[in-house]
Amino acid sequence: MANESYKTSSVGEAVAHSTHSDTRRKTNGQRSNLWKALGPGILMSCAAIGGSHLVWSTRAGAAFGWRLLGLILLANLLKFPFFLYGQRYTSATGESLLAGYRRHGMIFVWIFLLINILTGTINIAGVAMLSGALFAGYGFAGASVTHLTIGLMALCALMLLLGHYKLLDSMAKVIIVLLALGTMAAVALAVPGSRIMSAEFAAPNPWTWTSFAFLISLLGWMPAPIDLSAWSSLWIFSREKQTGHFATVKETSIDFYLGYISAVFLAVMFVALGALVMFGSGESFSSSGIAFSNQLVNLYAATIGDWSRPLILTAAFFTMFSTTLTTMDGYPRSLAACCSLIGNLSTQRFRQIHQAWILLSAVAGSIVVLFFVQNLIQLLTFAAVVSFVTSPILAAINYKVMTGANVPEADRPGPFLKLLSWSGMIFFVLMTAGYVYVTFFRGA
């Protein structure tokens, strides 16, 4: 019976019945159910728009102007299939992506578990620290970014333990709309007053070995770590529990495209903001958390007007807070799913393990912030690099699962997605090899 657990285990967040998926698709495929299906893809976008956009896209534009826009678009294109597979696999088979990992061997579940224990702690600490730095912008006298960060992580853990998926889903949709409107307004107002470079200004070249570490950091979180593909798969079951509707392949595709296109569009907007306002000004982003958050808010205030500073600070803070909340749910949820699959556990045990991982993640993230971090950018850089160097492994497993025999032929990757998948995996391997060379051999 252990080998059949992906069929007979709970329909809850961890595994889900594969035997009921066809009935669900037939009975719940009406167009009126599309709204009930929307959520997991938008939540993934909300998680992505945090560090990768506010930090790395803006820094790319500020440091190199428009020169890295093509690389950012390429990264979004090459990661696209692997995020798509997370939701498509679940809607096509009725089981989670991680249950698909188990179909191909428990070793893949263990690999995902070990990678996520490492990346989860670092990434939660990174986005929470940026949230803390932005929160410090409200002028809390005597409160350090470290203590604010720990307080926010504790608040996120409490909110998730009490509010669960419904709270997460509701916040994400509102915050994405508000941030998108604010960013588009800032870019539109920045275009007429964009800086004309002097003849003496020498634009830095990003295509050097010296800049390679920055490129890897940019790619690691652009638009998000590939780990997140498992989150959206698991969130489909949470959305089903909330609405009573299990999304069809078509519905999950629409949800995914809405979220992913939003993330790509906003990545371009943040590059534009950095390029139009800071590039060539002689100013660079500080590694200090409070200074960085002030500079970020100043980007908007310089174009929209100083009156907008409190509004922009609030929008940026809630964007990062929602990212922290999302990661605080996503990593523990996927870790709990791995534990449930390894131990063939029930839904009730999954929920208990999920809650335990939320608490453990908050404690581990607090330890990282307290004892192992000297500045914000240092932590975010390390988190982004770790996310990128694990990309080839997770991408390969996702592709293997999506092309498995249990996936209906019509839902498996077609020629274009296969080409894109292989191109992405090769690109990730080559860039990872380049990073290893720069880090360990070039200076030797």
C-alpha cells in the first residue's frame, strides 16, 4: 500500500487523489468557475514581486541602465515552463507536483526537501529583513532592523496559524494591483524628466567576469526561485478547499498566465524606474537596510512628488510583507508535503507538520538575522545565489515529472515547451558553471 499512497492519501494540501481528477474536471469546468480557480498563480506572482523586483530589477536599472533588460526577459522566458508545470501537473493529474516527484523515486522528494530546508531559511530571512528595513522607515525610534524583522516574522507566523490560505489569497490580489498602479505611475512620470547623460559618462559594462556575481544574483530571484513551482501546485488544493472547486487545466493556465505576465511586466517597470531615475546619477544603492529602503522610496518620490512618500513606503512595505507572508507559508507547506509523502501521513498530520514548519522557519530565520548577517544586501545576495545554483536540479525534476506516463498526452509539454525546457536547463547549468569558475578559480 505504501507505493499507492499518492492515490489513497488525503485530498488535502499534501498529496491529493489522482483518481477523482477526471470527475472534477467534467463537473466543474464551467466558465463561471474561473474566478474560483484564480489564486495560486497570483500568489506565486506576489511572492516573486518582492525581492527580485524591488531589489534586483531596480538595482539592475540603476547600475546598468537598460542593458540587462534582455537578460531579465530571457530569465523569465527560460523559467516559464518549470513554473507552468507546477500548476498544470496538478490540474491534469489531480495530485501535487511533489507527489509526482515521489512517483519517479523517493530520492527526488528528499532532494527537494534538503534544498528547501536550506533555501527556505535563507529566503524567508532575506525578504523579512527587507520588510523590516522598510518598516523602519516609519520612524520607530530605538528599534533596530534586526528586531523589527524578527517581530514581523513572528507576526506572519501567527497570521498563518490563525488565518491560513484565505488571508493569504485575499491580501495578494489587492497588493499586486496597488503596487502595479503605483509603479506604472512612477515610470510614466519619470519618462519626461529622464536624465540626459553627459558625454563624459562611461556606462558600466555588465558583460564582464567582475559583474558575473551580480548577474547570478539577479537571475536567482528572477522572477522567483524554481522552488515556488511546488507552492502553486499545493495552493491549488487550498483554493479547492476554500471554494469547493478543483481547477481545470484551462483555468489553471489562465491563473498562471495572469500571475506570470504580471510579474514579468513589473520586472520591466522596476528596471525602467532604476534606469530613468538613478542610472548615471553617481548614486548607488546602499547595503544598509534602512538606507536602501529610503533610496527605494526616494525613487518614487522623486518622480511622483514628495507628497507620495508615505503612500509609496506603505505600498512597498506591504508588498514585501505579503512576500514574507507568502514565503512563510510556501516553504513550510512544501516541506510538510515532503514529510507527508515520505511518511505516508494523513491530512491531519500534514496540517500539524505544516504548523510546526511555520514555527521552525520563523525561529531559523530569526537566528540567521541575529547571528549571521551584517547587512541586507549581503543576505539577499546569498539567498539569490543559492536559489540559482539549485535551479538546474529542480528544473530537471519538474521536466521529468511533467513528461511522465501518468500525465495525459494532451497536457504534456509540446515541441515548443520541450525546446524551452531544454534551453533553460542548459542555460542554468552553464551559468552555474560560470559562477563556480568566477568564485573558486578565476582569482586563484
